[in-house]
Amino acid sequence: MAHHCCVPFCKNDARYDREKLLSFHSFPKDENLRKEWTMKIKRDEGPLFRIRKHTKVCSAHFKATDFKRTLTGRRDLRKGAVPSMFKWVSKSLEHHQPRAHHNVQNTTNQQSVHTERSNMAAKMVNTYRSGKLILDVSKSSEKDNKCDKFILSHYFNFSVGIIIPGVKELPKSLKKALQQDGMSVYFVKQVPLSLLISPFFLENFCRKGRLYMMSHGTKIDTEDCVALLPSGKLVMNLTKDTYERLGLEGKKSQFHDTRHHRYVVILNLLDASFAPGKKTYERVKWAFTDRLNLFYNMLVSWIPHSCDVSSSSVSTFFETHGLFSVLVGLKDKTNTFTDIKVPIVNSQEPNGTVESCDFEDLFDWLGSVSCDCINSDDLNGFLPLYEASDKILTNCLSYETRGFILPQTVQKLLHDLKDIVVDQNLPFVALTVHGFNDTPTTWDTREHGFQNNGDNLYTYVIFPDGTSWCYTAIGAFDTFI
Ligand SMILES: [Zn+2]
């Protein structure tokens, strides 16, 4: 008989305990003691929980002094011992696996940052934290403003993953949003930075509409990476060599260390002083033409200020300057699960209850679904799951698209998902956005470093009651606020 532990949130199972470090203990026969055990483990005897011979509590919930060794070496509980160690008492009891889909390297530097950030996060209302994972809960009344601002300032999105339990096909409204109508994306070869500060470009593209440009194919740890933000800021994350040769004023990268000498130069191209004839402008022009003629392959998208203008104008501009420009689309992948078990989540209880899983478990589940490594059998007995007889929940759509996805598209997707979760009465929907690995920024002008690629992503889970959960990594969360 395989044993698993019946304590909420405990994932201990004899099958995975090869070294036999754990022992599993039956409930005491004494009525009063038995009641004390069920009270301590926060469960109630009833239809959902019946105590049988094989209903066990694992040794992780007892103190060392609760045990005695028998002559045969077996570990037995002392008479009258009561479980007292729980996840809701001490975090040290967690048995979570490292999050493979949350690829964050730990450095000593990040450790100190970690403590500082956690203190900050602890002060925030409706914020939950575990390891590097941060959860921010928004109620329906406050959600839109905050969440739009958050999404719209994450400019360079490389992939969007959508998970919809209870659905087989990507809803039409989402398909439409993903066409990015009126927001064409181009790959332009060898764009000289001097062209981006030409008066015509500044006037017609920087100043009007919303422009998104990012160098493509350059590595943030070893090469120069540049981005032109819709705010008109040109962000250059440069190697020491480029920085010194360019001769423009910048500052040391926050990820500068003995092995990686990097510098960040930010120019506000829309500043009043940034105009031909003025000192700043002339100095930058000199740097980009006489000092160092920098050029990069770039991804470009321009959302025009008026519907009379086409978003392709920006491509035409580069072509008339002799540059190669090609339209790029999105590549997608759909995975439909037909017999998946979906965890029960209570939007108001991020820490979980006996009947619902906590935010970390949900995050793990979403990660497993998106990387197609879900195995429902493994979940049995660990997470509260919808019964398979509830037919609608046996399907689950996992969709991912990659390319250059504008924040406006992500915003539209999230708004559509909010309608879908209500209209179709789904338990929840999830949307995960990954930023580009080599973008110089994460949120707005916040620096993106080579050490923390994993921080450049976020996940929203939307519930039918209007509540939304927003997951970020601690590093990312802090650089946003
Ligand atoms: Zn246990």
C-alpha cells in the first residue's frame, strides 16, 4: 500500500521517498486524541475526508521528540503524540521542487536584493510571496488601471502563453487580437542610429503615434543592445569598448561586475533640448556619425496616431533610406488536452484551503501545462482537483505565440479573456508573457540584465468574479514599482 500524507499542502508520498526518510502514521484509536489530530491538521471528518486504516500523517508534522525507536529500528510515535508542524506554521516544511520554468540564477548579489525586496513586498497589501515568486491580487473594482499600466510598460514581448481550462479551441476574439491589425512589425537590417535622430524621423515617428524598436540578434551579456521606447527614449546598453569610443554620457550598468563591464546611455529624443542646432543634439549627432557609426538589425513597430496613416509608413521610411525591411508575423502552437485534471482554485484564498490549491501550486500546474509535461496521475492526492465527471473541465487549451508582440495586443487579449471567463463560466484563465531575452529594458526604462532573464516575465490569472492574480519574480516586481 502506497502511503501519502493527508495533511493539506503536504506533498509527501512514500513512493517518492526512496531513502525512507519519512514515516507514515495512522490516526490513533482513542477518540479524543483522534479529534485532536484532525483539528491540528485542519481537516473535518465528513464525506470529503474519512479516516481509514490507510489514512496517514507523515513524520514531517511531528517533532523529533514525538518519536521512539523500536527494537527492530522502526520509528514509532510516542503515546499521546500530536502533529504540530505545518506549512501554515513554518515555511521550512515546504517540499517544493525548484521551478524549472522560472529560470532564475541565484547570485550572492541577488540574495541581498532578495531580502530587501521581500521586506518591501511584505508591506504591500494583497501581495503574497514565496521564494522569488510574487503574487499581486487585484479585485474587480481596481483591476483595470493598474493592470493596463503594468502591461503597457512591458514593451518588448517575445511570447504569450494562454491556458484556458474547459476550452478546446482558441476563441475567435483572441485570434483576432493576435493578428495585431494596424500594428505591423518589421525586421529592418543595419539601421544606423544616426537615422533615428534625423529630424524627419523624430517628427513623424517618434513624436507621433507609438514607436517600438529593439535591436535583434545581439546578446545582452556580450554585445550592444539598444531600444527605442514609445516615450521617445533611446536606451543603449553598451559594452565598455563601445561606450568609451562613443563618448556619450551614461552610467554603469546595475549589473556591471568584474567580468561584465557594461554601461547604459539613455537619451530622451523628445526633449525640447534635443533639436538640431542645440548642444545636446549636436553632440549626439557627432557621436553617431563622426565618433562611431553604430547600426543594428532591429525589430520595429509603429502604431500611427491616426487611422489615415498606415503602420507600414515606418517600413517605407527605412526602405527609402536604402535599408532592407521585411514584415514579420507571429508563430503559434496549440496544445489541446482532453483528459486533464484542473486544480480547484479559490480566487479569494491565494494561500489555499483544504478544498482549493494555493498560488504556488497553481503556478506549478500552469508551468507544467505550458511545457506539456503535465501528468494528471502525479497530481492525484496532492492538489484539490475538479472531478473528471465534470465534463467541461476535462478539456484544456494551451496556446502559445511567439514573435514581436505589442503590449497593446497583450492588453486586448487580457480584456477578452476577462469576458471569456465570465461568458463561458470557466474556473479561471491564465496568460503568461515573456519578454525578450536580450532587450535592454524590462518595464519602461528599467534595466534588463543578463543575470536575470527569468525576471522579464509575468503571468495573469483571471477569475470569473473579476479578481485577477498577477505573478512576477521578485526582481521584476521591484524594478516595476
Ligand atoms: Zn505530511
